[in-house]
Amino acid sequence: MTITVLRNARLFDGLSRDIRAGMGVIVEDAFIREVFEGEPSVQGDIAIDCGARTLMPGLIDAHVHILATDVDLASLDKIQKSLLYAQSRHVLEGMLARGFTTIRDAGGADAGFAAAVEQGFIDGPRMYVAGAALTQTGGHADMRARMSFGCACHGLSQGSILGRIADGVPDVRHAARDELRMGATHIKVMASGGAASPTDPIENTQYSLDELRAIVEEAEAWNTYVMGHAYTPRAIIRAIECGIRSIEHGNLLDESAAIRMRELNAFLVPTLVSSDTLVRFGAELGSPAESMRKIRQVRDKGIEALDIARRCKTKIGFGTDILGLKLHYYQGEEFMLRSRVEDPVDTLISATSINADMMMQKGRIGEITAGARADILVVNGDPASDATTFNQQGVNLDVIMKDGRFFKNTLC
């Protein structure tokens, strides 16, 4: 048993907008044993004076694709898998260095990546994985070119490295069950058209209501949930009324959809930095012209959608959806983009306790409370008021702890 004491901190607990000075935390092995004010009740094996820095939970990014190492998603299937997996390690190590101690992969990564992190082969965030996202023929994860006549009936019916094609109720049931069998912690479904895929307009709805309900039913049978890619109000409402728990992106959300999400206790996961970085850098990095057209279509609507969701009191998580190795540098800019319509402390709550609740991990991660996993950052700055805090590639993070283990510690 190892006891670590962190004292003399300004505490953001992930749950409240309040910042409390003179606070500390006692960590026992992988868990938080006690949150205290003033002086600790035990000395500890390791003692750290935080020097009035901000102590907070590790960040959670609830929408990543660690295998999307190229902005041209169709090209990923041409990369040797060994190279792709090595690139994904670089992505994971960078995320942890930026303070993200937990991530939710939204299509592509399987349980092996999570196990590699858990077993210490990769220094990365804790991973919750969807396996291959489910897409219909011609859906958002079907990356075949428009003039391709190949069928999707072979093997695992791969639409891309990120997803698998399944059509019809029996097929989607099989696909959901198969991903769960292989260790998926949740299911990802494409419920509307998307920007990065070559053939589906963003305005499309995808999957029939019966197919969506079947996928949700299979996830619920495994005591888990479905996250759904959707942009338009029509696609969003169809998805949540079928039981989908979180809506990813939602850039074209309107008030009626936001209210319906609130009524059905669904979560919105904006991913503003994804479209922002692709508009800025996508073309020069090889993003196809048709994808760039669709990305521009949704980019400027994202902030408006977030503002609508906040005014309608929809529950809002935090994600980034960064594509391409070079663009992960900008992961922290999601905080800055969101500060246009919300206070930085509210974005922090989204990136900690709200994400944990959405991922069915409430009380386990995303908060500084007794019994939670010891995922802790000590920040030289005030992230509750400064939206640029996490733009600095972790330089101002003096402590990064995950499961009670130090991955960075400049204070002792």
C-alpha cells in the first residue's frame, strides 16, 4: 500500500463551479481515500506541497479516434496496420501529456488498445472503446468511393478501419453483439451523414428506426449504451427517441432538438475543434475536396448549436474528434472555442463529471471525491477562468496522476 498526500491546493472537484483554497487529497494506491481542508490526517509515503496551484480531476475526452491518423479517412485502409498502431501510440502518449487521463474512442480502437494501456505497455489515458462503429451501406463509415462496386459481404464487412457495414435488423443485432463480444464498452452508430465520408450528404438520416432500436436493445442487454453520430435536428430526434444516449457533434442542432434531448436525458458532445482545425489545415494535409465542402458547412454552426444547448439546459459533454497526427497538437483548443458561449469552468465540468456520467462512470472518474479513481492534475494556472490553460501541451501541468501513478511530477 502506498499513500500519497497532496496539500495546499486550490481544489476544483469536477462537480461544482466553486474553487476551494487550502485543500488537499490523500491517495491510497489507485484511489482517492480522503479530501481534506487544512492539514492532512496522515503524513504519507509521498508528500507534495501544491503551492496553491489548482488540483483537479484528470480530463476526459469523450470523442476520439486514435486510429484516425490521417485526415483522409479513406486512406487509412492503405496504411500498414503495424505503422498505424505505432502512430496510435504516439496519439495516446500525447493525450496523456496534455492532461487527458480518460478517453472514449468513437470507432476504430478495440479492447486490445485499452488492455495495452492498462497493462503498462503504453503510457496513455484509460480507454473506453466502441470497436468498429456501425454504419449502413453508404453511411458515414462506408469509405468506398462512389464508383466502387465492391460488396461489403466479406469478413467483418469493413466499411473502413473505423467502422463496419451492417444492414437490416438481424445484421445490426449481429454486428452489435459481435463488437460487444470482442470487448467494446459501448456501441457507436452512424445516425446521419457526415463530413469526412465521400458519398453521404450531411442532411441524410441513416438507419431505420427499427435498426436503431435493435442496436440500442443489444447495448442495453449488455448494460451499456449507444453513442450516435448525428448533425441535423431530424437525425438527432430520431436517434434519441430510439434510446441513443449521446449525440456526437450535433452542429445543426435547433431548439426543438435540444429540448427533446433534455426531456429524454440525452447528452450532447460538441466537437468544435475538429471542424475548426480541418477548415484551417485539412486541405493542405490531404482532406478531399468534397469533405472540405461539408466541413465548412457545419463548422460555423457548431458554436451556435452549443449556445442553443446551453440555453435549453441540455446536458453537454466534451469531445474533440481530432483527425490526423499533426492536428492533435490543437486538442486543448476545444476549451478556447467553447469559451465564446460558456465560462471555462462549465467546460471543465463537461470534461470531467458530466462526461463520466454520460459514460456510466459517475463516481468512478471525473471527480475529486473519496472512492473515485486517483486521476489528478496539478495545474500551474487557473483553468476555471482561463480557457487557454490546456493549449500549452502540458507544459503547465506540474502533476499528472492516473490511478494513483505519477506520469509527471515536477513538485518533488
